[in-house]
Amino acid sequence: MSDSPAPLADPHIVFDPVAADGPKDVVILGSTGSIGTQAIDLVLRNPDRFRVTALSANGGRVGLLAEQAYRLRVRTVAVAREDVVPALREALAAQYGPGETLPEILTGPDAATEVAASDCHTVLNGITGSIGLAPTLAALRAGRTLALANKESLIVGGPLVKALAEPGQIIPVDSEHAALFQALAAGTRADVRKLVVTASGGPFRGRTKEQLAHVTVEDALAHPTWAMGPVITINSATLVNKGLEVIEAHLLYDIPFDRIEVVVHPQSYVHSMVEFTDGSTLAQATPPDMRGPIAIGLGWPERVPDAAPAFDWSTASTWEFFPLDNEAFPSVGLARHVGELAGTAPAVFNAANEECVEAFRKGALPFNGIIETVTRVVQEHGTPVTGTSLTVSDVLEAESWARARTQELTALTAQTATAEAR
């Protein structure tokens, strides 16, 4: 293990590009989403530690974005949708008093990328989906500490991210990877035998593949322990989210796939574990709350007091662990396969899944059809572009093909279902 490349995320290495007294300057990408709103809650409770200089959002919740900008007194607001700029200006004017200077507004698909490279200490990338890749690369290129909640940018652009990132520059914000990050601090890299990634099992834990055939969108969105956005929640129901996290763990910690295990833990108290060569296992545990991992991403190597709730050890509780049912949930095995293929294969997997989730939400694809379609698209993709020749254009081209092919397949599935119902 000592001869292999250094991992992207190493708790023993602190990357501090703008060491200074006073609060850390932070940029929050995806500020109106689940990660962004919880990050802002953390910042507002800790003004002596953090100061937000810029926000970015897609533009679907301009009222909330304007409120966030006012409460944080940011310099810049970035919004992807140019059509909402008049409404955003109006919302900002309503928040700020007469004569107060409104924040700068950046618009368009590259707005988040621009603020990711702006002057700050840490960029929190809380964007959902592979559109987070360009901001991730921009933050790394600009020499910012990257608190990474956007797993897709690492999945689809792994080699590109690894080529840019300095040791310690990435701090993972996913609850599972923040847990591994903290547990790994207890030993050296050579001491690690196995990473154990926990999964809640989602709303369909214990169901067979046959029982999953007719579940509804409402069923899939009813996650038992976590409150997340719809795409991530459905990914949790299919366990695609866990497959992506296995690939992410491999890339972040440079641990081979055969030493990364997934175990089902319904309570979601233990967020992941590290097994060491002496037989001991270290588990990181908190009640389900993303503010803890966000605090690690923004504050490391310091901890933020009372960032999230702690356990009440005076109350009895039961913690359970079960093996993963690979037959009912084949997504983790498929993710391992595309992770080992590397190159553009993970980008194809992720893009196809995003399109399938959208089709499922619209009623155009059954639940089991998500992974069945993703598997077919991955197989049709053939040999991926790999190695040092991989470029952003290669990733975008592979994604574009995967999305188009997935849309064709889901349309055929919907037509067949309609014809059979007549």
C-alpha cells in the first residue's frame, strides 16, 4: 500500500490556502438545496468561524436565495437560470433596505464555476448531479479547500479531479465519507484492511426484486431516516447512491474495490467504519443529521461545537447490521464494475441513472427498470476512454451519448407499457 498514490482525502494532511485570523471565507454552491440550507444554518450559528462571501443556486427558489444573501450579506449571488434574474433582483430589493447595495449577480450555466474560483478559503460544493464537475475543477484549480458534497463530480471526472487536487485539498462531506475520513485519522494508511460503507437500506429494505416491481414514486421518496432531495432519495431507494459512494471511496482513499464493503444498517447511526489490520474496527456514529459532516468539511482540522445533535446514552437503543441483498439491489455490483472500468464508464453510469430517475418520477419507467436500463446503457457503451488521455470533453461526450440513449430506451419502455395496458 505504501507504494500506491496518495489518497485525495487524508485527515492527517491539512491544506490551508488562506491561513488567517478571523472567520473562514466560504462559498456555498447549491445554497437553496438540502446541503446548502443546512450549511447556512451552521454558518449563522457560528459567525465567529465562518463568513459566506458568495452563493450559487439553480434559480428555482429565488425568494429563499435572496433571503440567504441578505442574512449572510454576501458579495455575490450566482444563478444558473437567466430567466429568473428579474425576479431575483426584485426579491433582493425586497430584502435589502432603501439605499443598501445589492450583491453582484452572476448568471448563466457557468455562474457557479465562476464563484467557485472566487477569493475565499473553502468552497462547499452542494450541487446535485454531474453539473457540479466544472465548479469542482475550478475550485481546485484556484487553490481553494474543497468541501465536497457533490459526489457526482468525483464519479464522472475522477482522473481529472485527481490530477488537480493537492494533498488534503478535498474534505468529503457525504456522511459516509466524512465518517471514513474521521476514522482513518486513527491509524496510518498501511494499517487499513477494509473500508465498510453503511447503507440504511432505504424504504425497501427486505423486499425482493419481485416485490419491488410495482412500487410507486411516493413509496421511493419515503426514506425512513434521512431528509434529502428527490433525486438522492430515489438513488437511496435503488441503492445507486451506495454504488456511487463505493466508487467515491475508492477514488478518495485509494483503496481497491475488493476492500470496500457495503453493509445495511437501518438506524443510520453508524455512518461508516474502517477495519484495521490488527482486527479492530473504528466506527463513526452520530444521529442522522448532515450538519455534522458539513461542519467537518468547513471546519477541519477543527471541530465545530454543537454542530449537530449527539446521542442520549441514557436511552436504550438497538443498532442492527445486515448483509446487502445484491439480487434485489444490483446497483452496487454494477457500480463496482463501472468503477473498475474507470475512464468514461462512471460518467455513463451516472448520466444514465439521472435520466432513468427522471423517467421514473414522471411515471415513464418502473422502479426495477431504472437499474435494468442503466445496465443496458453501460453495456452498450463498450470500452471507455481511460488513462491520462481522458479530458473534460470525453466526459461530456460520454454523458451526452448516455443521456440520449437512455431517453430512447425509456421512451420505448413507456410505449410498450402503454400498448400493453390497452
